[in-house]
Amino acid sequence: MNASDSERLSSGFSKMGFDLSEDPTTADVVVLNTCVVRQSAEDTATGMLGRLGKKKRNHPSRIIGVTGCMVGPEKSQLKRRFPYVDVWSGPQEFGPILELAGIRYGLDPSGCLSGLIPESPHVSSFIPVVHGCDKFCTFCIIPYRRGRETSRPSSEIIHEAEMMVARGVKEITLLGQNVDSYGHDLRPRIDLADLMTQVHEINGLERIRFLTSHPNDMSVRILEAVRDLPKVCEMINLPFQAGDDTVLANMRRGYTIKQFLQKITQIKELIPGVNLTTDLIVGFSGESDAQFQRSMEVLRYVEFEKVHVSEYSYREGTFASRKMKDDIDRSVKKARKAAVGELQQEIQARNNACLIGRDFDVLVEGRKRGRLHGRNRGDKLVYLNTPSDLPSHQPMIGQTVKVQITESSPWSLEAELIEVQVKKEKVPVA
């Protein structure tokens, strides 16, 4: 979500005539877009603000703005702590920053405050479709910082998607803190399945993904849309967060592990070959070794393609911070995170090895260390071994190519090109 917000704010500055700077210490306007899901992220943000404050002493006209989840409804404490910050804007509040820049540098921001669509979007880009969250999990600060769930009108989303496709985007990920709840607050009421159906009709768009889901809102209609709409990728991220019912209840997740696994079974039955990823928190308040082992059992049973694991982070203002103790030693949290990483490495190595010799369509997204890379529909990272006789003028980035997997590791795949799509013609690769 933050990456998408940054792209849109950058678009506003570009419309006003600003150029992007790679060095925040020399820029005329510096905007720090913050994430506070974990304490470490907030610590990084405050550290950066401290360094920017020192630099501003020698450049007092420089504008420093802060946006994102760090900026909640109550800003007085932040203003006292960082008096040199010129403007504090909450998530998606781009207007105050752009307006101050206009005043300071004699520019008119009129027409630059709405319809902020990235001007040079990545081949694979994001579109926020619902902001905020209504779940209020005890460990999470997001509802307090981003507010309650608010869905964007589908017409606005479709227009933005069409503009992005016209600018070269081939894959769109529909974003929300709880994307499955999209549309519940709209009238007439629609849901994520309806939205994906509309986005699916956009000419030139090749792939659709969505993030992040909640087990309680992952409906059959959404799953059937994934199954039935050819452009929607067969990949679902479904966080379970803990494998023990008592821990889940303390988190206020609203489901048991039995119910979660029933949802996993339903997904696999409706979408054969689906790639499943998940999120897991280790070391939540009161989590015993036995309770942690139940999380490990879930990982062994499901064999997720990827696990985003984090150590529980005390977040001031959450229910857990008020009513529960952060009583798991940091060394224990680190050991549990390492154990998850070790297990998941084994699972991913085994799953990826089974893909050797198989053919996939890969959307080429860029070049890293001189090698082209992209992802298949299951979101597997694939590095391409391009043949020496491939014409140097052959456009590759943004193209969907057919490949055969030749090597694997737990984290990525290597592949040989079989076929390259050029305009409307398929060119075989010898």
C-alpha cells in the first residue's frame, strides 16, 4: 500500500514540475512515507527523520513532510518530537504536502491534487481499492492509523486501471488491508468478485492479483472468480497468523485453526494448482513452545509456497499493548522465526524442485545483475537464461514469454526461453 501511495504522490509532484531526486539529503522537498506495522519500521522512520533534521539546519528552506501510517489522528506528540517537520499528512492525504510545496516554491497545485495515477508505472503495478480495516486484531495498529474500511468506487478504479494499462502496465494487483471486504460499504453493494470481473474486461491487461485477504471474508464468489476469470492469477495470500486456537482468540482473529484449514481445503478444491502463501506472527503475548509448535504443524500440513513471518512487535495504542504483556523474550522470538525460516526453506526447495522441466508463461518485469527476471502466474520468481542469438533489439521487459524451468532453489527458479511474444506474433527461440 505504501509503495502505491508513494507512486501517486510522486505523480502529483511531477505534474507541478518537480524532478525526482535520488538523494534525500540534497532534495528541496523530502517526503517520508512511513509504515508502522512493526516497531522496527517505525524506528527506521524516526531515525531517518533525525538525520534529515540535522541536514535541514544547513538548508532551512527544505520542506520535510511525513505521511503514511505513522501519522495518526493525534499528531501533537509527533510535532513536539520533530518540530522541524513542515507538514504531517495521514495515509492518502496528498493535498497538504503538495499545497505547501506550491506555496514555498511559487507553483500552482491546482489540478495536481486529484486523479494521481503513476506516470511511468512498473509493468506490474498496484491499485488500492479499499482503505483502512475494520477487524481490530489485538496486535495491529492499522485500524487506528488508516481508519475504518472505505471502498473506492469501481468506476474510479476501472478508469485508473485503464490509464495504467495505456502507460504499459500488464499486471495489476488490487490492494487493501482486507481486500476481500471490498464493496461492502458501497451502494449498490458489490464485492471483490464483481470488481475483478470489471477489471478483467480491460483490453491489454494480462494479469490480475489481489492482496491481502482475511479468512473470514474469503467468499466462494471470490474463489470462483479466481477460478473462472482467465486473467486472475491462481495465487492467494491467506494469513493464518498462529496455529493455536487460544493464541488466535487472544489476537481476535475470529476463526479457529480448524476453520482456517477448512478454508484451505475449499480453496484447493475450487482452484486446482493454486499457489498459497501466508503470514505468521511468532512470539505473540503468552505464546508457549507447545503453541508455537502448532503453528509449525500447520506449515508442514499446508506446505505454503511462501511464508511472511514476523516477530510479534509491541505497538503502543493497540488492544494488546493495553491489556497484554509482551512477555516472550526477544531471543525466543528470533529462534522461532529462524525455525520457521528453516522449515519453509525445506518446503520451498521441495516444491520448486518439482517444477523442473515444466513450461510456464512468465511476465518479464526487469533486469537484475544483468539478468532478466519475471514471475509466473503463481508468483514464482524466475530468472531467464537468454540465448546468445536472441536479437539485441528484441523487446523483453513487459513481454510475456514461454519458458521451461531448468534449475531451482528455495527462493527462485531458472529457465530457458522457449517462445517470445512480439506484437501479435510468436517467435520460437532455438
